[in-house]
Amino acid sequence: MKKLVNDPNQVVEEMLDGMVAAHGTKLKRLQNTSVLVRADAPVQGKVALVSGGGSGHEPSHAGYVGQGMLDGAVAGEVFTSPTPDQVFEAIKAVDGGQGVLLIIKNYTGDVLNFEMAAEMAEAEGIKVAQVIVNDDVAVEDSLYTTGRRGIAGTVLVHKIAGAMAESGATLEEVVAVANKVIQNVKSMGMALSACTIPAAGKPGFELGEKEMEIGMGIHGEPGIKKSDIQSADTIAEILLTKVLDELQISPTDKVAVMVNGLGSTPLMELYIINKRVAELLREKQIQVHDTFVGEYMTALEMAGCSVSILHLDEHLTELLDARADTIAFKKW
Amino acid sequence: MKKLVNDPNQVVEEMLDGMVAAHGTKLKRLQNTSVLVRADAPVQGKVALVSGGGSGHEPSHAGYVGQGMLDGAVAGEVFTSPTPDQVFEAIKAVDGGQGVLLIIKNYTGDVLNFEMAAEMAEAEGIKVAQVIVNDDVAVEDSLYTTGRRGIAGTVLVHKIAGAMAESGATLEEVVAVANKVIQNVKSMGMALSACTIPAAGKPGFELGEKEMEIGMGIHGEPGIKKSDIQSADTIAEILLTKVLDELQISPTDKVAVMVNGLGSTPLMELYIINKRVAELLREKQIQVHDTFVGEYMTALEMAGCSVSILHLDEHLTELLDARADTIAFKKW
């Protein structure tokens, strides 16, 4: 295992300290927890947003804590759901009196633990709602998941629900817009290589020298099929076709595109994928309102990418364009 | 070779198209060139900044084209200097009547070709100045370089010189501040793994299973020494100590820190490095004004990192904090 670590069992702890050391004006860590919240939390009079999950997907989710997106992010151990008490601490710390929305990626452990935390918070009189992101169209049911998994599309849920909350909307209104994004964002990924959980010390799965896997999950869960490596154009077509099949997009409709790197794929290659994605959308006369290319939801040092499409309407467009000031996502 | 590419000889071409497809409101490509410029270029009445070099270091340099940083970026083939005629096209396209500053990383080919382009532009009556960035303290002279190499610190030269140009300064003033940054920014890197130029199809060098190299360049040029992999803390100490040795920083002085990933190192590991960097600076009572953690100057999918320190004064601080609106670097 070739990694820049000290004790493999302390990577999350040390990462969180390194984040606060870098971004202390934006983020603070709740003592004795793995929770990072906005430096100005709780923001009074605003619905608060909390997300989180296993670590190893950075910049998800702490990279999206800040004005216009999340109020708090809970970090589990690598590829492991955070415990309910940690999520509960996050909820208490960010609640500004208007309620808290939990944005949960659809993994069985995350759903259970966030829901348990919601119950704990409600027992203390905090209003909590939750939405479950299941944008990955690759497979129904999988290792760790009943139903479809939540992957990079989650970042667009953070962005748009965060903008809605920042605008002064009620918890019910923020939930409604978050669910609208969830219904309209679909993603699919593929991998060229595995990744290694530091505490495990060896890759979680194997891909042959010339092999790729389509539909692989962000923890290395099985996808749709393994095959010989295809060209970037073919890969872009496979991913985009399956994603578009799940959305009802008419010519002249607007979309946002996210080409997300899983960890070790150079930006150069992500842009090569985007070239073909953009061409295919143009052929279908679908209007691209905005494109995000980079590492938004990673899987440690896995090589590969995912493509997400968000079908926009006027309201979603306005919220996507609204100001956001976080470490990993800025808009103005 | 496991890469998301089509024709390995067309990667730069396709990447540039993919960038413009993604960021067409910010960037435009000069026809039949490998030059990307601000969508609103030339900006009349402002000193223009051009940088560039071999491709494979993305987001350098096109990611820094935009308000408050570069006006144009010239992309050579992977790890290959752009030709003089390409640089000349960039100069002509961005000149807004106040002259053009070329920011050159110190590699022999880059220096020669940018200087030749400067002569071509001057022959056409365009005022051109140049600065050469040599922030890498690892080695004197190297493969491709006489003197010290230019690496991630170059991004801070873009930022600060760009802010100076945006403020309405003259070419001479922008040159002066760029040189001040160059004198005050030092960097050093290390690698855990090699990278593969697409057209070559195999790694440019080898590192053993448990081996790392300190001081390695961003094209895989030899560094100071190979050794067994050390802990993240030890690596942070080695890099930072050598960098600080080259700067005259007194307690209470302010610095900016950049912990840069070379391509496949997870953000988690970069933050673990930053944790130790921040601790060491705190022990020395050096004030960290701002910290940048992420991929700013990569080497395709090399694993490893570099640490840069910029010694700030009031003027540099103000320029570092000024607004910038580029794809890969935003400030407001």
C-alpha cells in the first residue's frame, strides 16, 4: 500500500484536523466528534442541511460545507457509515430554529443511522426531515444497498437544496426542492482500477490489466459488467445513454452535466470524456446550462469516472446558479 | 496503460475541446491552435498574462485563465514545450495595448520557445516581458532544466501577478510583483508512483513497491533520493524543512501554504500532510494567512504531493486575497 498516511487507523481523525487547519475561517470541528460545521453555525432563522457518510469520497461531504450548501458534514470511518450519535451531534450544532434536513446517500447503513439520529433529535424537539439520494442508475440493489445507490448527483442536491435554504425557505419547501433534484438527477460510473482502504492495506477487488467495469459503485461494489477497456468516446456513450434513458428530456430542455473523477483519473481524461458527452447532447439538441468537470465524489484513488445529468427547469436553474462559498464548490 | 482516451496522439486536442465545451462562457480556443484565452480577450487597457507549458499538469494552466489571473494558456503536447508560434498566437490574441507578461516555468525548452515567441511579438510592436519561475528547491539542474525547476508555486505567481494586472498596473509593475512572488515562493515535491504519457503507453520510470522519491519533478525527473516510504508526518517535515531553509521567515511573519496533489493522491492524504505542515508552522510561530489543498499542478496520474510556501508581505497578501474567477481557482 503506497499512501501518505501515519497510522492507517487514524486517517479520518487526521484528515479532519488537516481540513480545519486549512480552512479554519470556513469550518469548525465539533469537539470529540467527526463532525465539521460552518464556522458561523448555527445560522439562526435558516433551515440547516446535514450530509455525510463514510470517508474516502472527499471532497464529499465536508468540502461542501459553507454558505449556500451544507451546514454540517459527518465523516464515518473510510467507506463506513457514521454512527447515529455523530449525526445527532451535527443536527444539534447546526439547528437554527427552522429545522434540519438530512441528505442521505442510499446505503443501508447510512439510511439506518441517519434515521436513528433524526429520531434522537426529534425527541429533543428539533424538527428534522430527510431525503435519500439514489441517482446511480447502474444497478438495483447491491452490496450495502437496497434500491439504487447515491453517488455524485448528491453534490447537486447539496447545491440546490442549500440555495433554497439560504433563500429563507421553510423546511417543507427545502425538502420539496431536494426531492425534485433527486427525481431529476441520474448518474452512472465506471472504474479502471480498484482502491485500497488504508486500514485494510490491500485493494478491495481486482480488475485485470486490460479490464474495466461499468456501473461500479464508489466503494468498489459490483456494477453491470466487466469488459475490455473501451475508448473514452465509447465509455462516454455507454454512461450517458443509460443515464438519459432514465430521464424524460426533450430537445431544447436544459441540463447540468457533471463529469466526476473517482480519484486518480487525470483531469485531462475527464475533459476528453466531457468532449463526447457534450457532442452527444448537442446531437440530441439538449441545452447544457452548466458543466462541472473534476473530483466531486471520489473513491479514494480509484481510476474511473461517473457522468451525471440533472434535468433543469427555471427554478432549479436559478438555485443552481445561486451563490455558494464552500471549499470545493464556489459560485457567484 | 489504463486510461480514458481515444487516440493517444490526440489527447491534448480532445482535452482542449472538452474544456471549451465545459467552460464556453469563460474560455475560447483560438482556431487551429492549442491556445485557450479568456472569452472576453483581449481586455483593453489591461496588462495581459500568458502562461503554458507541456500538457499533463492540469488544471495548469488553462484552469487559471479568467478574471484576476491569466489571459491565455498555451498547451504543448504532454510533457513537451509548446512551440514558439503557438505562444505567439496567444500573445497576439490577449494583448490589450498595455503589454503582455509571459510566466514561464523554468524548463529549458519552455524558456527557449517562450523567448522566441516574445521576439516574434516584439517585432510586431507588442510589448512583452517575461518572468521565469524556479520554485522547486529540490535540485539544481535536472533533466530538461538548467537551474531550478518551476512547479506548483507558479500558480501563486499567476494569482498575484494576475491581481496586479487587474488593478490597472503597468507591465513594469506587474513584472516587479511577479518577481517578488518568485523570490518568495519555494516548493518541493515527492512521488510514490510514476505516470504514463498516453502516447508512450508505459511509465516513464519505476519506483519499487515500498519506495518513494523525494524531490522528484513533475515529469518524473530525478529528485534528491529514493528511500523506503516514510510516514506522512515525516514526509511533511522533510519537504517543509527544505522549503523553509530557502526563505527568510521570522516568527509572526505571514505565509500562504499550498499542499498540491500530483494526480492520484486522495484529498484525504493531502489533508493529512497539511495537518503536520500546519503544526510545524505553528511551532515556529509562523502565521498561516491562507492554505490551498488540492490538485493545482499535477503530473498526470502520479501519486505524491508537493508543499509550497509563499512568504507574504502586506501587498502580496492583498493581491492574493483579491477576486479571481477561473475554473480552478476562485476567490472573492
